[in-house]
Amino acid sequence: MEWKRLRELSAKTPLPEVWQDIRDYVRQTPGKSLIALLFAPPLVAMMVRATTPENSQAAVVKIFGRAPDPLYRWYFTFLVEVTLLYVIPVCFIKLALKERLADYGHQFKPVLRLWPLLVLFLAIMLPVTFVKSRDPSFRNFYPLYRGAYHGWDRFLIFEAGYLSLFIAQEFFFRGFLIEVLKPHMGKTAILVSAAIYGIGHLYKPLVEQLGAFFVGTILGYVGDRYRTFYFGVIVHYLISLAMDSYLVVPSLLHLRG
């Protein structure tokens, strides 16, 4: 009797229409696009949450039983991002979809024909980066690993690990996410991916937050057009390396002198 009463009440609400809309959407959305829409935001949210300074430091202290050099915290961050944004999507592509990684931009050869665009991109961005490196807001935020000021070994070890972060991010946002959303969204997938990418810059300086969406859109277009995310890896890593170098190298040269 109670069950019948509940069905009568639900029939008087919008729930049947809502449920039908959900069923129609699920039926009309390609399977891999639907999975990406459901799981990409949680992966990014977990990445942002796990890699905050407080949470990553707490995890490292729990692992080592003490507070080691912050460099360990950054390598924990690199490990988390590579796992969430690279390993899990690669497993999904290879084991669930049984597709080629090359179809998701995992190929370097197309970058070779993009060298004029790469030079143009860097010719614009490197001077801009240099100017921004004089900005106190950037100097207070970068380099992310402050121990880089204490020696060449720490600076180089951090920058080597930093590369893994850009490989994971560019694969996820400029390769995997765009490709799985395209069957449902077409080229709009580039904008959706750039928007989600921008969320990951929530704690960065304001200029970087605003620029993340626009740069992400450009790199997303290039990655989709030429079937490679490595263009984004090179651009992002060289700009970040330049930013850190503008700040750290003069200090290291002074210490050596």
C-alpha cells in the first residue's frame, strides 16, 4: 500500500520526466564520452585535493614518519598526478576501449613539422614570462620548490621531476579528454577540456588563472589538429623552466661566486 502511494506521489512530480531525460541522454551519448563526463571531473578534483601543500605534506610525513625535505612532497605530487591523469586513462584506453595510444595524441613525430609554430610560440611567451618574473606575485609563488635556491642539484632534480607533471597533464587534457568527448561534442570538446584544465589553476596567480583557459584552448586545437599532445608538453615545460631559471639561476650563480 505504501509503495503504491509513493508511486502515485512521484507521478505528480517532475521525477518521471527527469528520469526519462536522463535515460535519453545516456542512450544518445557514446559510451566513452559518457564515462569521461562522469569520471574526468572527479579525477581532476582528486588531483587538486591530493596535491595541495597541506595534504601532500601530510601524506609524506605519514609515509616517512617525519617531515623530510619538501622535494619529497613534490615528487609525491608528481606521482599522484601521473597516476590520476596518465596511468588511469592509459589503462582505460588499452584495457577497456582497446584502442591505440597514438589515436590520443601519444606520438612525437607530428611535433617535428610544428617547429615554426613552436618557435613563434616561444618567441612570444618567453619574453612575457621574463617580464612576469619581475612581478612580486609571481616571485612569491615561483619556483614552486623553494629549496631550488639552495643548490644546483636540488634545482635540477626538481625540474627533472617537473617534466613528468607536464606529460601527464598534456596527455589528459590535450589528448585523452578531447578525444573521448569528440564523438559527442565535436570541436566543443576542446573548450570543455580547457575549462576543466582552468579549474586546476585555481590556486595559481590571477594572470595564470585567466590565461590557462585561453592557452589551453590553443594547445587543445593544435593537439587535436596534429594528433599530438607533445607540442603542449614542450611549450609548457620550457616556459615553466624559463620562469624558474629567471628566478633561481642568478641566485645560484651568486652563491657559487
